[in-house]
Amino acid sequence: MTETPTATKEKPAHRSGLAAAAREFVLIVVGALIVSSILRAFVGQMFIIPSESMQNTLLVGDRVVVEKLTDVKRGDVVVFEDPGGWLGDEESGQKRGSIGRFFEVVGLLPDSSHGHLIKRLIGMPGDKVACCDSRGRLMVNGQPLEEGTYLYPGDAPSAMEFQVTVPAGRVFVMGDHRSESGDSRVHLSDTGPDGGNPGDAAFVPMDKITGRAILVVWPANRFDKLEVPDTFKSIPAAGPAPDKPSISLTPPPK
């Protein structure tokens, strides 16, 4: 007697359809995370402003977009890694937990700014930055800056006097809220994180610059483009950049 073959039981169509949809969803999510991570690494990312040092241009809690494709220049607002010991002078962003940090890394959450600072770029390599002229104005290459459009109301351009020449491969930065900013001026007598010459810590290495802030995107009522103030457009060209900084904590001739 011949046995009748047992029919193979087919899986319900709706189950295979759900499995395919789930796989497709996972692939889309993974692809989105990869694209977001690449954009964050090479194009731009968002940061949360952690301190008062850039008021009123940027307020604590503002979300700013930082782009990484263009070279920085005088007058730009730049985000950079701590060059060594700066974050003892002002608070960094609050560090997130491992899950929050993962979403930061893949670009799905704004960077909490832990380990980063944000300032205005005042001097490029070879620039001579000095405070102050007879009218109390900051000078770059002998040209006074008219800082009324961005300097915090009531602040002087600088409470301390100095003359510096920015060395090769580094920049000189200052916060817009000068009386609350632990910027390049504060470190003019400090050595670098690995020792070295006095004043080395005052100048931010260009390879530590993450990018330039171009847009405030949150809160919505503060949505605004960050542009270079007009006063920086008439600065004379820089001279040759020395290998080591030139620093004097005396005022320039009036």
C-alpha cells in the first residue's frame, strides 16, 4: 500500500510579510544612522550652548548648527575642543549617559558640548591683537574693532591690556561676554597642557577647531543666522606667522 505524501504546511502570508517589513525597517534605521554619523563627522553637527561666555549673541541652552566644510576666518563664531585647562574657567556642557552619548555620536541629538568651547575668532596666524587704543577699542593689525553689534552691553572690549602676535597654526579667540569669558586673554601666562613656553595655552590649535557656528535653530524665537560682523572685513592682512607666540602684557602705544 502506497503512502500519500504529507503536504508541507506553508507559513501564513501575513507572517512572512511582517518579517520582510521588519527587516526593511531595520535596514532603513541602520542606513539613516550611518548617514547621520557621516554627516556629523564631516559636514556638520548641532551643539547646545553651555555657558554665558557668548551672551547675548548666544544664550545658555541655544542650539546652534556648526558646519565643518569651510575654512574659519576672523569674526567667525567657532566651536573647538578644550586646548588644555580652559574648562576649569567656565562650565562645559553636562555629559550625557551612554545612551544619550550614542545618539549624540550618530547625530540624532545635539552635542552637549562636553569638552568643547565656543568663542569668536579674533586673530588668525600672524595677526597682531592688542588692547587697547586711546578709545578703549580692541585692535587687530593696528585696525580698531567696532564691536557694538555683538559685545555684551556694558562690557569693555577687555579689562586687561596686552599685545600678542598669533603663532603659526593657531588662533586667538574671545567670548562676546568678555567679563564672563575664560578665553585666550586669561591664558596668556599659562603653559600648554604638556608644558612649554608661557602663553602657549592661550592660542587654540587650528586642528582642535570643530567648525564654525552658522545658525541658531532653537528656541524657535531665536532662529537666526550667525554672520561675520562688518568690522572684521576691513582688517589689514596678517604678517608672517612666527613659530612661537609674541606676548606682552603691556598696553600698545596710544
